[in-house]
Amino acid sequence: MPTVCRPFYILTLLAVVYSLGVQRRDTPDFASIQDACPTITFQNPSTLQADCFVAVGGEEELSTTLDLNECLTNQNGALVAGVAYVESCDVNTSQFDPIGITLTVSCLTSQGTSQTASVGLVNVVESANGILVCGSLDEEDDH
């Protein structure tokens, strides 16, 4: 190989290696909390606490919390993705099912009556490199 081409190949190789490294650090790995968090608990009034693996299949864990009030809203007695569900739901009635990872709470409808609302938190909350983050009820893709 001529010596003139060597710098080009070296620079190209360095650029590829650098871009792979940058992409890996800057892009969080999203995972289902069911897969990434072996321990999940609920703390009233609206806090989800979990010990999650930094990487799925890894050994390093982080203890993390997330205020579900930043992830959920009450829409006519149903819990959906949004914010401020505690404004129209009675958090004193909150029940958390750690096996199904489900939150059940009594919420007001538009008619002013109370209705039991449940949501599977695996559809709302994700682990991003071991940190709990709000997801979306409507997302089918994994980012």
C-alpha cells in the first residue's frame, strides 16, 4: 500500500471507531422494567422505587425512584400517559401489585363520580441504563 493512502485509512478507521464509541455512550439502552428491575416497590403517594440493572443481563444495579405523577394523568376515570394524576385520583386508595406491576387507584370521572382505574406500569415506565423513566402507553417500538 502506498504511503500516501495510509493516513487516509488510519483517519477513516479512527473516525469509525470514534463514532461507534460516541453512539454507544450517548444513546441510552431502554428496557422493560419487568426485565431490567428485579425489585420494584411502590411508596405512597406516587413514587415507584426499583433496583434496576444498568445493562440487561449485567450485574451492576442502581437504586432509582420515579414520581408516577410525572408519567400518568387521569382521563375521565382512566389512567393514561401524561402528568398530574394525583390531582384527581385519591392516592390514599393506591394499591400496587408487584407481580403484575400494576397500579390501581380511585379516580374521578368527568361526572364527578369515583371509578377504579388500573394501569400496567410496564407500559408506562422503562429503565434507561438502570434509571426509571416515563415511557408511553401508545409506544409499540423500543426507541
